[in-house]
Amino acid sequence: MNVAKRTFDAVIVGAGGAGLRAALQLSEAGLKTAVLTKVFPTRSHTVAAQGGVAASLGNSTEDNWHWHMYDTVKGSDWLGDQDAIEFMCKKANEVVIELEHYGMPFDRTDNGKIYQRPFGGHSMNYGQAPVMRSCAAADRTGHAMLHALYQRNVRANTQFFVEWMALDLIRNADGDVLGVTAMEMETGEVSIFHSKATIFATGGAGRIYYSSTNAFINTGDGVGMAARAGIPLEDMEFWQFHPTGVAGAGVLITEGVRGEGGILRNASGERFMERYAPNLKDLASRDVVSRSMVTEINEGRGCGPDKDHVLLDITHLSPETIMKRLPGIREIAIQFAGVDPIKAPIPVVPTCHYQMGGIPTNYKGQVVVPKDGNPNAPVHGFYAAGECACASVHGANRLGTNSLLDLLVFGKSAGETVVEDFKAGNLSLKPLPADAADASLARIARLDSQTGGESVFDVGLEMRRTMQKHAGVFRFDALLREGVTKIAAVAERAKRTEIKDKSKVWNVARMEALELDNLIEVARATMVSAEARKESRGAHVRDDAPDTAENPNGRDDKNWLKHTLWYSEGNRLDYKPVNLKPLSDDVEPIALAKRTY
Amino acid sequence: MTKRTVQFKIYRYDPDKDEKPYMQDISVELEPSDKKLLDALVRLRAKDDSMSFRRSCREGVCGSDAMNINGKNGLACLTDIDSLAQPITLRPLPGLPVIRDLIVDMTQFFKQYHSIKPYLVNNDPPPERERLQSPEEREELNGLYECILCACCSTSCPSFWWNPDKFVGPAGLLAAYRFLADTRDQDTNARLDNLEDPYRLFRCHSIMNCVDVCPKGLNPTRAIGKIKDMMVRRAI
């Protein structure tokens, strides 16, 4: 097959918040940049973020980046790297103000500043009381942000390749990254995008779970590509289950609802979070709230005929507040739960929402892997940002509003690093290996010729059900062990997927089969990493790692204060230390402590 | 809801194998949990993986799954399946070239969106903090910024069908007014100049199909009226 080659200074894969923010740096610096995206940029999943973006602007309550950093480290259950967290929290005001200057329609305070609301796990004065840190555009912050970033890229003349699906990462014998292969959906043609720098901003893979707030497109494409190319994946056992997905539908209801005063209630109408988190209550961090909800349901205090959900109540808020601050939520509740939240509470359950782990990077956005004794050696030419990357700022549990901040800060940082590396002459167009496109062409050829194979739909369903049952909110040793075997079997089936549709033109079946290859890498990484981590930390809670004096909340810092690295080849695990040292002398390390809210 | 079988009539065209488009009769059994048209389409795909349509967020914010549903444009993910008369007739959005099945080529639509300079223009040196805007000034952007670029409106507009290359269309004009209405934007005159043309703005004849179909409940006709008002006020 004849494969066209295109050459660029930089290729960015993904046009969500992180990709668009990185693209701005490169376009404005005059680099010849291609942004590849499976969907038109404003359809990327950043669009679905609702509640806000964190920054210690202090517009409504006193705030500073030290408090934000403390909350983030504590939220991460100390698995987050403190250099990256310091960097992110310090940069927050700058990137949010930039966004305002780009035209983002933030809500406003009476004195004309950016409106901020409280959010889970965010506090003033090191955990004392809720703080107003989440900068919001009603409950459509992600939509407003993604459009503002796209619009700014239109102004900067960024070159987009829309509805091009990246297939595989190209590396040479030294392990340098030389670009990607990609398929144009409209023609089915595969091209090589040869570049000096490659930035992955491909988002998460929440679609490995049966019940997910994530869009259909969230199939972990960059994470899967990296894994297949020999890059280890970091901390993949840590998945965030958002407390408030609409029961049965999975659609997200923002934590901003609780920020505006919403309350979770069980079957007897009790505000049960008061028992689990006496201080922050409904605004405790997400892992804590999700576990409390599941405990209520497991102990028979769930709501509805099947006692399988709890209720999110905002009927005590004024209709004006709901219409003004939470209009999108009202639409979603009416559409997907059949209730008007002005009049009745919304049925909700914890739902898979966010991938804390991903492609290992440092705070500059460089992809880093263990090499010659250095656990964090940069891979030449390779960068990543946003949900697909693990910087690691979220550690074992992400705070709400830190994801939009993550993609702004690290999208920009990855872009800046590429521009600096480019100016310093560190990046060059290295020769492509002769077999650069072979792996991708072989995958497509197999799909075209496979007979008597497995349905993509069936294999995908089996994967999602297995993940849901074996690696959920609470984790059990026997289930995890069984899960490892089951996912390995699903992965074998995925090698034999068959599609009936052989058309070259906009072939959704082919796209879904190729996406499944990426999802499977993520599912394997998750199950294997989770089975191996014999402690409870953040979102990873095992019943055989209970709360003891030695191991508070089941967290075993002596043996498990370390990042997991999973290699696809051989399902191999490795570990690397957590960076407990901040980036500068401006702040002392946040010392290990038991997490309570 | 219970299990039920739903009948469809769906526009099919694969240029790789079909000489011309045809309407396919097909039915699918739904699970009790299937509520939206998109749920049914996903089930259809499990049965026939060649059925092609765009989809992503499944909650009405990404704008991917716009199509013509029983003669009216809408989003599959926000349309209740049980509210539709059967057989449910699905066609691609009208007025745009069809790539395949329910997938249209949106180049012309986005070209018009890009033509209105859809970005904030403010040439003052950026201040250290946010530019101030009162809650009332910000309120002016409500009903404008929420557009998801699904193209339901523009592809239901006869003026856009006739002159897709010259008339900006409701989505593009809504976006134009979103920037005209923003107190932080300084490009008012250039924006109005850009639209002062027999076609770009004035081909809107207030037919209001756009308002009727907008899945986000937005009102492009009102925004267009406000742009016209600004033109008039500028002239006197």
C-alpha cells in the first residue's frame, strides 16, 4: 500500500483542551504544526466538563496557591508528584486569566470579576472550610472553554486535520519518537505524519467501564498507542468514579451542584455525608463521597424500588439560582432522569469518570521512562498533556476542577517545552525507519481479511462488564485476580475482531475496531496494576487493606508510596518513587498524614 | 419502559459500493433501558456495522449526532425514541453534501462560521487580571455562547439551502452576535462591515426554522434581528 508522507515541525494528536492549548503555543511561535483530531475540535470531550476550573484568584473568598497545593496533594492521597503540583497550582491564575482574555464567557461577581464557586476537596487554610476556587461559566465551563480555545486557534491559523484518527506511534531503534500514522476517515487512507516533535493530548479511556460519564470517543487512543510502542503506563489502577452520574444513564451531574448547596440523601432522607465527612460533608473529595454512597446502597439504604441509587437534592435552592447557575444540569435531569430538579431530587450513582494515570510525563510535558538507572528519562521528541498524561498531579484521586486546570497548564507547558527545544536546536527530523507504517497497515489488513472472527460490539461489552465488576469503586483480591485472567481472555478475543463493513469511506466499524485495540491496552493495564497494589489509596480501595493505626485508611506508605509502571509487553510491572519534594523553595513538602474531610 | 421493536426507514449511501442512495427498511429490538434515538442507533449498529453516523458525548453538548428525524432536524441523543412516529425516517441533514449514510460534509457550514471571525478581538495590552464585566453585561451572552455547532439550524434554513456559499446562516450569525454583544470585544465596526452585504446577513427572512429546531433552545432569529438593529443604528 502506498503511504503518503507529510512533514511537520510538530504534530499534536487530539484537539480537546490540552491539544488546543498546546497548539496555541506552537502556532503563535510560528512552528509548522498539524493538529490531528478524530472529531471536529469543539466535539472533543472537554466540552462536557461542567463545574469549573480551579484557580486561587480569591475573587469571593481569601485564597492562595499554597492552600490549593495542599488540597491537591491531600486529594491525591500523597501519590501526586509535589513538583508538578506546585507548578500547576502556581500557574493556575495565569492560565485562567489568559483564557478570560481569549474571550471565555465566565460568569461574573457583582464587581465584575470571574465568578467562583466551592468544589469538593477544595478548602481554605489547609482543610478548615470550603473555599470558592472553581472559576465557572454557569455549568457549561468545559463547553465555554473548549470553544474559546478553538476560536483562539482560528485566530492563530492553526492547521487542523479534522476526522483523522491517529493509529500508531512511530519510533526508531533508539526509541526516539518520529511522529504517527493516521487514517483519514473520509477516504480510509493511511498517512505518515513525520515530525520533529509529537504531542499526545488524546484524553482518557473511561469507555473501558460499562457505566461511564465519558463520550463514545474516549477510547484511550494515545494511551494505547504509547503502550503498544513500548512506553510504560503510570498508575493505571486509579480511576475516578464521579459520585453523581445519572442513575441508569451515566450522564454527568457536576459536583458544582453540591458546590451551590446540593445535598446527597439516602432512602430515609438523611444527609448521610455528615457521618462520613463531618467537616466538608457533601463537598468531601470524590473518592470519599463515592465510597460513602456505595456503602449506603450496600447497607440497604439506597433509594428507588431496587434501592440502587441515592438522591441529589437541590429542591431547597431557589429556582432563580438553579436557572442561573445550573441551567445545563436542569436540562440533563429532565432529559435523562425524567425529573425537574427544581421540584424533585435527581437519582444518582457513582460512575466512571476520569483516568488519573496515563503516559508518564514530567511537569514540562516531556514523556519520561526509566532508562539507565534514571526513572524519569525524557523520550526524545515525545510530549503529552491532559487526561492521557500522568504528570502526576492527581495521584490516586483527582479533585474536581483540577482536570480543566491540568489541561491548560500542561497543554501550555508541553507547547512551551517544544518551542524551547526547537529554538535550542534539540529537535531535528530524524530518518523514518523503512517499516514506519507497517504496524498500522497490518492492523487494517487484518481487519479487512478476518473471517469467522469476533464482533467488536460483543468483545467491547465483555471488556466493559469485566472492568465494572472486577475493578469498581471497592476492590476485592479474588475479583481482581479473576479479572486479570478474564481481561487477558478478552484481549485474546480482541485480536480476532471481524468487521462486515469493508468500505473505504467513513467506516465507523473499522474505527471502533481500532479503538478497541486501544481500550484493551488500558483495561489490561488497569486490572494488572490494581491487582498488584496491595493497599488502599485514594480511588483504589481494597477490602483486605483496612484502616489501621499503622496504615491509616489502609494506606501502606512503607511499601506502596510509589508509582506503578505497566508495560504492555509481558504485562510487566515496575515502580518508581513519588516525588515528595516541591519544585522550589517557596513551599515546604506537604508531609504525609491521614486523609479526613 | 419494556422491550419493544422499533421500525426505521433510513437513508443509506456508501459511495464505495452504492450507485445511488436508497431508503432502507430496518427494525431493531430495544432494551428497556433504551430511551433515546441514539440508543436505538447504537443497537442498530450491533446488528449492521455498516450503518454510519457521527456520535460522541450522547448528552447534547458536542453536536455530533445531528440528523433529520421524521422530517425535522435534531440530535439523536436528545430525542426520545418513544415520542417518534414509526417508521422513524432518518435522513442526513438537508442541504449539505452527503459523505456516507447520515454523515454530511460540513465544510461549507464551518466556512461560514469561520467567516465571521469567531474570536474575541481586543487590541489593548492584556491587563494583569481579568477584564471586568458586570453580571448584566455577561448576561447579554446568554442564549448565544451555548451554541454547539451541530448545524441543525443552518441546514433547516431555506436561505442557507439556496445560498450556502453566500449567506452566513443562523449558526454563524448567532456567533457573530455573540462577539458583537461582548463588552470586551472592540471589533464592532469591522464585524458589521463584514456582514453588510445583500447575502451574508440580509438573506435571513425570519422564517424561524432555526428557532424551531435548535436542540439547545437558542434563538438565532432574535440575534440576527439585533445585528440588523445595530446596522440601522450605525447608519443614523
